[in-house]
Amino acid sequence: MASIEANPLRTRAAHKPFYFNTSAHLLRIGRERAETLGQLLEALRMCSEDSIFQHTFRTLEEHHFIREGFSNDFAHWAFSACNEPGLAERLAGVDVREFTSVEAVRNRIAHILDSYIEANARSGERLATEPFYFCASDTVILPTPFVAHNLPEFADGLTRVSVHSIHHHFIEARLRLKLTSNDFSLWLEEEMEMKEAARRLNHIDIYTATLEDVRRQTLRIVESALRN
């Protein structure tokens, strides 16, 4: 077995360094709002893709810290404001990892709503206890002091950055990358030529794992590569 010192990954320089960033979000309320499930369906079909992303992927950040309730805002509103637990469960069952576009996420949620209203006509017109406001975020990217030129430096940076940076690179990046990957996997594959590690990292479960879990699992994958 090759020694740790002999592992070429410890000294291999990345084609381009990895800059750890974080981001701040200015939440803004959009034009669309809903007081019934029927109105939610109509607004869902008209709102921006960034709004769909806000209420599904970005909600995961809150879910990671709270670890209660539903993992998307549509399901939470159906349960808490509309008293439709059956619909809430169906909406919560939408696994965003299955999709390669925000538009496809929109279509799946709209299909669930449409089918439910068709089967439960009165539910589509019943007033909710509070409106649903469609929101989106203006994102400001902020640099951190941490830069990785090789795999050991990447592992070190992972231990030092905040969970907000983890969210920025692992979840937030998916909107920019059309849901196909995340910044960590992309860097490992394209700059370090570590396709298998990138694949394993990209399969980390963003529903059951907290952001700290994402950090730990990413570190385990990277450290395993450094040991082999």
C-alpha cells in the first residue's frame, strides 16, 4: 500500500484554485400571492424560476437549522394555512434532486396541485388562514479568506468556513448550475480530476443531512481520497 506521503493527491496542484465564498440574500416579495389552493396553482404557473427556487431549495437552509416541519414552503402552507395534510405530504414528497431544471420542479408541483384540486374541488376555493406570498432573493456573493490550491487546502477550508458558505456552494450553486451539480463536486472533477469523489459528494442527501452533516460527509470523502 502506498504511504500517505506518496499519495499524489496531497501535492497535486489544482488547475484553478477553489475560492470559498458565502452569500447574503435580500428577500423580496413578488407580485403573486394566494389565498386559496386554486390561486396558488395559478400564481405558481406565472411566478419566476427564482421564486420556485426560493420556496424549495432555499427553504432547505431553514430546514437544516430547524429540522422540523416540511422541506418546502408549498407543503408547509398547505398543511398549516389550508389544513390539507394529504396535499402537504404529496408536496413534501417532491425530491428536488430528481430534477435538472427549476421549470421541471414547477411542473411537478403544479401537477400535484392540479390533481388534488380536481379530486377535491372544494379545497381549491377554501380560504386559507393566511395568504401565501411568493418571494425571491437578490443574492450578494461575499468572499472569505479561504482559498484552496490543492486537496489538503480544500479539506482545511472545509473545516474553517461557516455553514452559510457550505450552503452557498452545495445548495445555492444548484440554481446557477441548472441543478446538475454543486461547486464542490464541480471543482473536484474539473480541477482535480477526481470524478469518483465528485460523484459521491454529489449524492449526499440534502434532505436528511444538516449543513454540518454535509461538511462532515464532504470531509470524509476528501480525506478518504487523500489516504488511498
